[in-house]
Amino acid sequence: MCELSAERADTTPKVFVRVHLHFVITGKGVEPARVERAVSLSAEKYCSAVAMIEKTATVTHDFEIIEDGA
């Protein structure tokens, strides 16, 4: 899951000026280093939406791992 928070400019056009992506990973025995690499590649290299939004906004990201005992 990815939770998004954003801030828009006060003036028209009200473009995004800050966007934060918070990835929530659920699983058993998830390795943080692998998640960090996957999230970084997704957000910084492969996501075309982020590439477009970065033209006007600062885009940041982080993640959390929720251990699932299943």
C-alpha cells in the first residue's frame, strides 16, 4: 500500500509543491534492505508519475514494515 500526502501552491495554477509517498509493506520476515531498494527504485527511477510531478514539486518517500504473523 502507498499513502500519499501533498501540498499545493496557494496561487493558480495550484500545482503540487510537495509530495510524500509512504509505502506500507506487510509480510513475514521482510528484509528492510530489500524493501528500501525496491522503494527507491520505484520512486526514483521507474515511476513516470513521479518523474512528471518532480518538475514542480519536491517528492520524498519512506516506508514501514508491518510484520504479519501469518
